[in-house]
Amino acid sequence: MVKTKGAIGISFTLFGTSFLFINCHLTSDRSSSKNKVRLLDYHRVIRELRLPRNAADKNAHPATKLPDVTARFDCVFWCGDLNFRLERRRTAVEGKVSQMTDTANNFPHFEELLGGDQLSKYITEGKIFEGFQEGRINFQPTFKFDINTDKYDSSSKMRIPSYTDRVLFRSRKKNHISCLLYDAVMNIKVSDHRAVYAFFEVVLRPGRDNIHMCAGQFDRDVYLEANKRRAQAQLNKGQKNSSVCAVQ
């Protein structure tokens, strides 16, 4: 926990590839002083997030500086309300959004708004999310709306529409994660944020026999059959044909 905000992480190994998923809510408010607090929040998370010591190997990702819990994993996905804003005039942002969402505009280019994106700036400067990537943002700002409407914040604060909710990723091996889709759900309006989601394709390494099984539910029949096939594969090592195990 970081005061009223915080982060939660889950890690696991799938075959021979280790994964870490982090979801967080960083300090809110758009003032420049809060940006410094958000950076401190991020560094506190990567330094203090507690995970099992045997959750992954200890080879640090080349893009990170220790101590950093994310350095221990092959694939890292970080999502949540990061609360970084667009440093642009509200009228300019709303004008661009109106232009891009016009029904006659078949090829919107919301990337033009990202020139004032605080998060992109800090990543480029190496202050946060070292080595992380993000899919192409080609959807309108997802914060902040009047609830149950398509109207941006009409309160006294008149917040500038921004991309506060993000999904970032990093792989230890180059190109082992591909972002297939990155988008927002604009027709669910029960929150002052619009939901953001992403689909990924990940390269998996073959499994190892020395990792502990998880405590979750599994099909024991499939497990026993896999052991039989593994044993048979050991006997057939001298043969040229390969042995394949089907996993459910």
C-alpha cells in the first residue's frame, strides 16, 4: 500500500517461462508535484513488492537496475491507473477528440495527442518503466468522464482528458511478446474511466522438471499421461522422431 493507493502482483511459471503481472493505482492529481510522487510510487513498488524467492530465476533483465522485482521474470505486464496526464490545453484535446471521432473520419490518429503525454515523456527520459513497451494508442482519452455520459469532466476541476489507464509490457528476450490489440471500451459508462484492455502473443520456452507444481486445480489424468509420455520419450532418445505431449 502507498497511502490510499497501492499495487498488487501475481507471478507464476508457465512451462519454462516466468510471468509477473502487476496492477496498480498511483497517486492522483495533475500538478507537477504529484508527478514526482507518482515516480516515487513506481520505484517503491518495484523495490518493495514481496514475491516468493523461488518464483523465478535470478538473472536480471538487462534493462533494469537492481533492486527491481520485475528483473526476475521473463515476461512482465504492468497495468492500472497510472494517473499521468496530457500536458495540453483542454480545448485543444477536446477539439482533436471531436475531430477524430467524427463519423466521417475513417482513419483516426489519436497519437497526435501523445506529444503531451507525461508517461511517454518519463519513459523516454529513463525515469520510469525501463525497457517496457506499450501497444499503439489509437483510441480517445479514457479519463475523466461524467458518469453514464460521453461528456468529459464538467465539474469545477474541469480535468484535461488524458490516458491515465495503461497496459505496458516487457520481455527478457527481444520480440518474445507481441501486442495484438490495444483498445478501450467506450460503451461501458458506469465509471468516470473507460476500461482499457490488451491482447498479447507470447513465446514460451519448454518446461523444466524441477519447478514446483502450483496449488491450483489440475486434471490428474492428463498429468499422469504426460508423465508416461515423458518416460517413453526418454526411452526413445536415440530415435529421430519427436515425441509430443498434448496439454489441456
